[in-house]
Amino acid sequence: MSDSSINQSIQQQFGAVAANYTTSLVHASGADLAGLIAAAALSGTERVIDIGCGAGHVTFGLAPQAGELVAIDLTDAMLDQTRAQVAAKGFTNVRVESADAAQLPYPDASFDIAVSRYAAHHFADPLSCLHEIFRVLKPGGRWLLVDVVSPVAPMADTFLNAVEILRDPSHVRDHSVTQWLAMCQAAGFVAHHDTTWSVRLEFASWVTRMATPAPEVAQLRRMLIAAPAAVKQTLGIEDDCSFRIPVALISGVVPH
């Protein structure tokens, strides 16, 4: 699938459900959001870019401590949600713009920190995006990535990505921590795995949030119920088909 077709799929999938992400507890709260904000450790002077800002929860968490924050996303409806909340919260240091992570419309070395949460599994070519993120960061600039990561066990990896795609056709891949570190390093970052959280996905709200069609919801239930024992253990699959995902914080620094 080409980048353009994936981008179209993202816009189609998320355009219709953007408001659901404004109220989603998984996105609006959680230890991973708090961990990302803490890791950013902003001093009030930094120029920050939030890549794939979605409904803006990372932007809202970082804006009070940022000098300037640019929030970008591909989906107009998501940008509208973020703009509305930026206005409601009275942030004057935030710009909300349409942009593609693979072709960032910003000069070299123009940001101090780049962040992304729950967006990178939609990158059609993650290494190209990482090269772009590296390019727009200043020497010594920092990259903070929070995303779902695939389990180490191949069967659980395959299973998780299969259910992700069935729920959301714009999903590309949950990469492993090892894969993210290798790609970050290939893009030029000095990269580290900081921590991994276990995040529970309540099944009904997970599929409702994406407006997954009923036949796919039924298939997801069948898959989760019939999952091999090892996969059930790894993903913590419950009787109601709720399950747990590993969410990692990967950090990178641009060398001086």
C-alpha cells in the first residue's frame, strides 16, 4: 500500500470518529501520557512539535510548559477537535496545522523536542518519518515516542497486529521495541527504551471508538475467544474480550 493510500485510509477512518478520541480515557489519561509529559521535562522555552496529535491530549499536557508548540495531524476532523480545545483552554502558544510526518513542512533544526503518542503505528514508512523528525530537530534535540509495541513472541506479535488491522484498516504495524530502537538509530538518533506500560483495552469501547462495523466486531470476538493459550496469557485476554497491550516509551537524542 502506498503512502498516499494509507493517508487516505487514516483520514477516512479517523475523520468520522474524531470526537470519540476527545473523550477516550485511554487517550486522555493514563500512566503513559503522564510518563511522556514527565520525560519531556520542559523548562518553558522549548519549541515542541507533536506529531500525529490526534485529539490533542499530548499537546494539552505539554503546552503549559512549552515556549511554542506545533501540533500536526493528517485528519482535518482531528485538527478541528484540537483547535477547539486549544481555544477553550486559552493556549496562545499552540499552532495546529495539517502536515504529514513523512514530509514535514519545517526547516532543518527548527525544534527542540518532537513527541508522538499512539500515531506511529500508522506510519507507512517509519524510517522515512524518523529521518524527517531527525532533520527538524536541533543538535541535542530530543525525540519522545510512545506507541503500542508488538510482543516479543512471534505468535502474539502476529495476533496483535491482525486484530489491530481488523479493527482499523489504517493500522500499519505495531513494531517491537527492538525494531524501533534500530530504526531510530538508523535515522541518526542515540536511542533508548525508557519503559513499557501495560494498558488495558476494554473491548466494547475499543471497537466503538473506531466505529468498527458489526461483522468485524463479531470476527474480533471470535479471534480473541479462540486465541491460543500463550497469546491469551501474553495479551491478558479476558472473558469479555478485553485485553492488554504493551505501550513503550522510546527516547532519542540528536548528537551534537
